[in-house]
Amino acid sequence: MGARIGHYARSLRQPADAGQKSLAYCSPREHRRLPPRDPVNRGRAGLHPQNKEKLSPMWIVRLALRRPYTFVVMGLAIVLLGVFAIVTTPTDIFPEIDIPVVSVIWNYGGLSTEEMAARITTYSEYTISSVVSDVRSIESQTYPGVSVIKIYFQPNVNVEAALAQVTAVSQTILRVMPPGAVPPFIVQYNASSVPIIQLALGGRTLSEAQLYDYGIYRIRQQIAPIQGITLPLPYGGKPRQVMVDLDPQALLAKSISAADVSSAVNLQNLTLPSGTVKLGPREYRVSLNSSPDAVAALNELPVKVVNGATVFVRDVAHVRDGFAVQTNIVRQNGRRSVLLTVIKKGGASTLTIVKQLKDLLPTIRASAPPGLEVKELFDQSLFVRAAITGVLTEGAIAACLTGVMILLFLGSWRSTLVVLTPSTS
């Protein structure tokens, strides 16, 4: 009996034929002589190198079976990060488009188109092309009193550095500009910056000047803290301005020109530092009357002495609280009104901005003067929500049709649920 068992053990230890599995039997003494197993590659110590290469892609499966809680935590982390990304990702119809373009806008009222092009536009283009780096092309449009210069940069340019260079060179060339020229408006163009909502201000008891003032000084300041928006000047309305209406016949009779009246008003309407005066142990602040407190006081300013008589502003002109020359008109239901446009910046979310603005509207309406109406004329968020709803609807329809096809051809409810669950979620 013992001889038979030993013969059977020796036959088990013989190598098997190629392509067949062999069983190995060893005694406890021989088992202690075997090398220790690798805890990671358990059961692979006696395999052929070719078999190791064949089984190497299955390491992740063995790792998942040995560390199930690790993979469960990883799956939960992926789910949480996905939900966080969905919530925080800006939502819009179009993606953010980064086009390196900077616009330089010069204003010089009263200058003709030819003079504007020769004295401002041409010199500005030449200086920008000579100093600013990575300029691809320059385009300009000149109007009476306005010059718009668009600077196109190379795709890999640092827009912030280019914007700083354009600003610096525009400030430098002010000395060679016509007298009285002011620094230009420098705006970075972005194709994703589009109007997302518009507010119309109207009222039967308020004038256009009052609507414009309230829109630019009150409502515009209440909306400005919203992150990711740009607020241009209101459209329509009449910007408030102190007007001096000259009387040509009176000027001719007094031998006074319009320049004399302008100089008299400008020189006697100044804001100057006054300082303090010390009288004994006390120190008092001194206020000067170099600037009139009321518009009517400007009529009492002296202009010139003619034939021993002092000519005042009231003798040759009339000063009133008026408005600048109106260049655009906005009508709402046939009535004059003011239009406020809210522009979204490139990386902001349309839905978030519109939600925050609508949350502010009740407060704005409550603090408005009697008779002022604030209405929404345009809302881009409606189109964004419609686009998102359409994408989700089409995705659900595609998932359902795919599940139906799998159920018809495979007849497996498990495979159908595997396809439908990730698609619908």
C-alpha cells in the first residue's frame, strides 16, 4: 500500500504534456522548502513568463476583488465630483470664445471726420503698431468726433500684457493730440460677451432726463455688484447738462463773442482748495464761493466791461438746467423711455446672472420713485433653458430607443437596465 502511494505521488510530480495542466503534490517537508508567495501576485510564482504576460492585464480585477471598499470609495468620489462639476459649470448656449482683440475709442467733440482721421486715428495706429508687440492687424473706423481702432493680436498673445501696452502708449501720445483731447476708452473685445437681459424704464409722470438720471445713478449702481456682467450707458433719455443759450443779437450789440462767455463761465466756476484759518485757540475751515451752488447763480457772473459798464451772463445769454443733444430715442408702447442693457462676460453663467438680477428687481421696484415702471424686455435665459431641456429630452429618447433595441435583440432585462440607468441619470 505504501509503495502504491509513493508511486502515485511521483507520477503527479512529473511534468505534464504541452497544453495540459499538471497537478503537483509535495510532502510537508518539501512544502517548507518552497519560496514564499508574493501577496500581490499570489499563485503566480510557478507560472511561465509567457503566462505572466497573458495575465498581466487582469491586475486591476484582482486588485478590485482584494480591495472592494477602495473601489467603492473611488466610485462615490467620482459621483460627487461629477455632481459638483454639473452644478458649478457655467451654463450657456455657446462656449467661451477667446479672441484676442482690443478696441481703442477716441472721442473729440466737434472735430470733423477728415481732421479726426488725420490728427488722431492715423497717429494712434502708427504708434500702436510700432510699440505694441504681437499685433496681427489693425482696423479703424472714423466718424465725426469719434475714432474706433480695433487691434487684432496673434492667437498665443498674453491679452493682459497687450492691454497694458495699448493703455500705456495711448496715455503717452496725448501730448501730441489736439488741445483738450482726453484719454481713450480701451475695451477688450470678447465674442462671448452678449446682452442677456434688458430693462426698460418708463413712467407717465417722469421726464426723459429724470429717467436717464435714475437709470445711470441708481439702478445701474444696484446691479453693478453682480459678478460677471458689464453695464454700458443707458440708451435713450436725455443726459443732464447745464446749458448756456446765447443771444446772438445781444452779443453783437455788446461786442462780445461766444468765446468770451465760455471763458467767463469756466474761469468763475472752479473748485479750489481753500485751507484753514487759525484765530486764537481755534482753527476754522474756509470755504470759497468760486463755484455757484445753483444753476441760476451762473446768470450773475460778469463777462466783460464794455464802455465802463459790466456785462453779465444774463445780458447776453440764459443759463438753465437742461440736457445734452439727444442722439438716440427709445420708445416703449409709444412713450419715451430708457433702456438698460446687461452684458455677460465670457466665462460667466447666463442662468446665474439672470437669477441674481431677478432677485434684485423687487428691491429696485420698491425703492423706485412713484410712477417709475421697470419692465423686462429681453431674457436670454429662456433660450438657454430651452436648449438644455432639448438636449436632455433628446438624450432620454436616445437611451430609451437603445434599451428597446437591446431588449428586442438580446431579450435580457439586465443588459437593458445597464444601458438605461447611466444614460437617464
